[in-house]
Amino acid sequence: MKLQNNQTEKRLGNEKATCRFATALGHCLRSTDTILLSGELGTGKTFFARALIQSILVQPEEVPSPTFTLVQTYKTKLGDLWHSDLYRIAQIEEIEELGLIDAFAHSICVVEWPDRLGPLMPEEALKIEFKMLTNKALARNVILTWTDAKWTQTVTKIMSGLSSG
Ligand SMILES: Nc1ncnc2c1ncn2[C@@H]1O[C@H](COP(=O)(O)OP(=O)(O)OP(=O)(O)O)[C@@H](O)[C@H]1O
Ligand SMILES: [Mg+2]
């Protein structure tokens, strides 16, 4: 783990490590937090989102990829959560029609392919970029970046929790 101002990088050696990281972050979220998940196809954005969502759901349920529905919503112990995949979005108006921009203000939002938001990308979000590692099929690197100071405490807390066991 490398910790700098407003940026941290972490190795997730296998799926279990990704689940632990997602669960730790899930439990630190507040009701209007936004997490933006970027990275190439198949790097683990949905896998991470599923683990995060399942760790805070009120009732256990399936968490399918929102690739085709664009948005899936959930009732969590921390409030309503929107899981969105913007890969197929061609026009920014389509995102506004989904209601996602409004949802940033009232729900937890977990967004895959957030580059599609362009100028509508929320500044206060925590950004997590997933990267494959060559020759390691089950390992990923994640780079966490933020500008809102609220994330410094959260990231420090989850990173110290993960490294201690
Ligand atoms: N350490 C790991 N963390 C996350 N996923 C992993 C890891 N190791 C292997 N995987 C596998 O990588 C795949 C990631 O697929 P996933 O659908 O999450 O990708 P994605 O980034 O959401 O892709 P897309 O851009 O198509 O939505 C899953 O099959 C998952 O089991
Ligand atoms: Mg996905």
C-alpha cells in the first residue's frame, strides 16, 4: 500500500481480498456518498460493487451487473443505493433521464464507467481505478483518488483495518 495526499494504491491479490476491501469500504459509507469505479472491461468493477452492496443490504438478494438495465437500486442499512453502469451511454442526456444526477444528492451511488458523466462527474466522489496485473490472473491493483477531505479519514481507516488482519 502506498499512501500519498489524496491518493492510495492497494494490491488486491485475489477475489477474497477484493471482497474484504469492498466490505470494509461499504461499512464506512454515509447516505449520500458516491464511488466511481473505472478500469478496463473485466477488471473487477462489478465484482467489487456486488461485494460492497451485499455487505450492507437490508435483505439478502442477487446483485446483477447493471450493464443492460443501466441502473439497479437497493435498500441498504445505510439508505438507498444506486448501482449504475454507464458503458452503453452515448449521450449525456440519457444519464440525466436515468435520474442518476439527482441520486448523487440523495442516495449512495456506485458508478461504473464514470467517464461517461463528463462535466457531471461529482467532485466529492471517491474514485477507484482497477488495473489488471500481467501474469497474475487473480490479482488487481486499485488506485483510490479523492479531493473531498472526508475520504482521507475513511481511506486511512479501511487501509489500517485491512493491513492488521
Ligand atoms: N482480485 C479480483 N478482484 C475482482 N475480480 C476478480 C479478481 N480476480 C479475478 N476476478 C474476476 O474478474 C472478473 C471481473 O469481472 P467484472 O464483471 O467485475 O468486471 P468489470 O470491471 O465490471 O467489467 P465491465 O467493464 O465489463 O463491467 C470476475 O469474473 C471476477 O471473478
Ligand atoms: Mg461491470
